[in-house]
Amino acid sequence: MSAILLIASCSTTPQTDVTGADGEQLTLLTNHMTQTELQRASQTDLMLLDHPWESKMNSEVEDDEKFTSLKDEVCLVPGIGAVVYGKPVFNALPPAGYDGGPGTVIFMNMDQQTGDTSGEELSFNNYDELKVKLRVKYDDIIANGYPKDPADEEYDCLIKLYDAVIEGRTVEIDTTLLDEYLEFYYLRGMQNEESYYWEMDDAAVEAIKDSIYEYHLYDEELDLGFVVHVTTPPSYDSSKQYPALVMTDAVWRFDDVTSLYDSMVQGKAEPQYLITIGFEYDVDGWDNEIRGNIFCNHKKEFLDFITDNMMPYLGGQYRIDYSASTLFGHSQGGVFAHYAAFNYDRYENRPFTEYVIASPAFWTPYFTDVSDYEQYKNEYGFFDRNNTYNGWLFIAYGDAEDEDYDEYYGDNDSTTEGVRHLCERLDAHGVASYKVKGYNSHHFQYVHELLLEYAQKKI
């Protein structure tokens, strides 16, 4: 990849327009990275497919010799639980003495909205039939919102457990050791479907890996490291300008990245850079407290990082059309996208003209405890500073999502109420450059559809 401009030092030159060698107008942003930030910024090989978060988890297991055998074997407490090569398994455990013939197991279903569980009896005539029925059950929970890769991993572990039981390869352990291991496993944040995990289809990412570039950027103001991935469009031409779709919460965005890339291949979406921002691999990006600390409590500092560090830095590697670029955020990320949309005027750098505010969780405790929380209700004083709004907003929500977090609303607006009141305020200020859409969905299930529609200009 050829770099058109590498901003290698702090600058006080304001955002400027210049003419490229081909006569195309290029906007250059001012890079405000400190010397420390510049020195720590790096482009690396694509580490994503190596699952670097797993090396952290495995190293923590290896550090405690007491549990070494649990990582290397299939261990079982009959009727209670199992540890399959380090992974706990509790659902649909094999019947006592199972030999591959007929039987009955209990499959525990979980309601993804309420967290309630219920047991379902699965009867089968032989092991092959059981494997099919279990696969169907896991496909069902994926369809109902459970992350695909953790569900597939759980199914694979369960099949390995059954194979070991049938072949007589299990090691029986006592409940005390199992309990000690589980405390170690979960308190270290090693799995529970969320810790450190990045949700993606490895095969789909592998197929486009030559178009994905990985950067590691440190922000001194936040004292945090971020992993930023830039996916260039199909038939990428480094001499051309492309807009960027910048997405927060990278741990959930790579299924979107691969689908958006395919949409460009098919000619349904215009060529654009797909940029995702995530925490470094050793940070649990699923954790709402960690997310809330950035999206809610330190939203100004995070916007500083994106506006004055990340986007100018990437602008030194790629020709980005800032006049058509978008910032996307969902839930607590939607709170941040709303903040960014109404504070862009405070910056000399303006890398975005469009903002996607999806299911903004103005009610979340991580936001309502912030000292400037109430300022969101007047768009952080934007219309006290400006007579008009020059950006474009797409505001989205799931029309069935209010029930999802009812226990947290208290005296605050629910998600859909918050969206409705935001639109009322925009109308009162004469803002016409926005669109709102409710999807037939709960809180997050619609996001994939939204991003595809947005990229395909169907919104």
C-alpha cells in the first residue's frame, strides 16, 4: 500500500484542502498526536485471525499448575458438569454410562431478553440422532440472538465430551476441584461468552484478509490502547478517494465488515473504507462498564482521540473523503455518536458529515451518573452556538426493544422515548437533515440490516 501523506509530527496547521496529482481535491486534517502517541502508533500484521485474546486466557490457565490437567483432558463430574480441554460444559450432559445408544438429555434454553432459563427434554434413538438434535438447538439459540461463535464452540465442546464418554477417555474429578476451577475461570474473566471475545466468522474474515489492515494506536489523554482495522474496498485504488464508514465496538462489527465488503463486491454498495475501533485485545470489549467509561464518562476524550488523532493518522495512509464519511455507534455507542454529532463544531478537524445514532441508551446507569448527563437533552448546547445543523443524521431503534431493559429506565426515557424526544427537539430547531427508522427488532438484532441498508443507500 502506498501512503499519500504520512503525518509524522504534531501540527498547528488547520484542516486544509489541497489538490492531488490527479486534480482531485483532498482534505488534510491536523494531526494532534503527541510524540508519545506517534512513537507508539504502529501498523502490524493482521493479528485478528490469530485470536490474540485467547493467548491471554490460555496463559492465565497455564500460570496455575493446579489446573493443568483440566486444560489437557476431558474431565467430568457425573451429572454436575465437565471441563473439556479447559472449557466448562454444563448443558445437555451425557446420561450416566452413556455408550452411544438411545437416551434422554435435558437441554437448557435461555431467553436472550430476560436471561430466564428453562429445561427441554431431548429424546434420541442413537448418538447420530442426538448430534443432529443438538445442532438444531444451537442453531435456534443463534437465531434468537446468541452470538454464533460462542454457541458453535459450546456445541463442539459438547460433542467432544460425548465422544470421550463413549470412548472411555474421561477423567473423573470431584466437585471441589470443579468449583475451584470455575471460580478461577470466571473471576479471571476468561470466557462467559463475552470476555475478550471478538464476534466474527473466521472463514469470512480470512476470505478478505488481504484487504484488512491493522493498526495499534495509544491515546495519552485516555491512557488506553485501541485496535483499529481498515478494510479497503474491492478493487482498491490507492490514488482514489473513498468515504469512510467508522464503526465503534469492533468486537461486534466484523460480521458487518464482511457483509458490507460482499455488498461492495456485488455492486450494491458504493466503494468505501470500513474502519472499526476496538479496545486492545487484552481488554474485554463486551464489558458495559468498560464501554461506558469511554462512551459516556469520557466521551469528550474519546471524540478528541477519533477527531484529532485517529482520523488524521489514517488520513496519512489513505485518501479519505471526509465530506461523505460516517460515524456509527449503537447503544452506549449511540450515546457517544449523539455526543459526536452535536460537538463536531468545537473542532477544527471535521472528519464526518454523517452520523448513525442507533438505539442511544440515554438511560444507562453509566451515562446517567455522569455529571454532564442532562446536557444531552439540549444537544450539548449545539443550537446555542449555531443557527443551523450542517451534518446528516440517521437515527434508529428496535420497535420491540423497550421491554429489554425496562428495569433500568426509572424516571428516564426508554430507548424509543429518547429517540422520539430527540426528533422533537430537532424539529423544533428546524433540522430537516435527519431520518429516523424503527426496525422490527429488539435492542441489537437489527444493526446488521441497518448497516447494509445504510451502505447501500436504501436509507
